[in-house]
Amino acid sequence: VYTSGACEKAWGKDPKYVVIDEFVGFFVTVSLLPQSVLVGIVGFVVFRILDIIKPPPARQVEALPGGWGIVADDVIAGIYGQMILWLTFAPLSL
């Protein structure tokens, strides 16, 4: 959050070349799941789709001040992503 806030002060609102927030969101997506190449690839794709469409309340939290808004939307997308992965992979026992 601190790093994202500092980058926002230096380069403007959610600079696209700063991807620490994307890393955090992806980590949330695949954490607590069995680690495999398949989970990683599917997790990345699912996270990116959710990060682009920003399901509620991800779009709303972007308005939070400083680094909070930059990181929070990706964390929410990551939580949604993890739920999707659990529903996808749990029945397969992967």
C-alpha cells in the first residue's frame, strides 16, 4: 500500500507501469490453493479478467485515497479469483 501510494504521488493515479498491486492480487488468487503450473496459469487468466471487469465492490474501492485504492481493487479481484479457482479445482482434487 505504501509503495503504491508513493508511486501515485510521483507518477499520477494508478500508473500502469507499476505492477506491485497486480502481483498482490495474483498472489491472493492462487494462495491457499495447491501449487501447480495449471493452477498458476488458470489463476493468472482468471485474475486478469476479473481485474479488467472489476466486479463490485472492486470499482468502488478504487476511489479510496492513496495506495489503498490502487491495491484494494486488485485484492478484491484476487478474492473473487480464488473463489472461482476453488469451485473449479476442488471437485477435481488438484
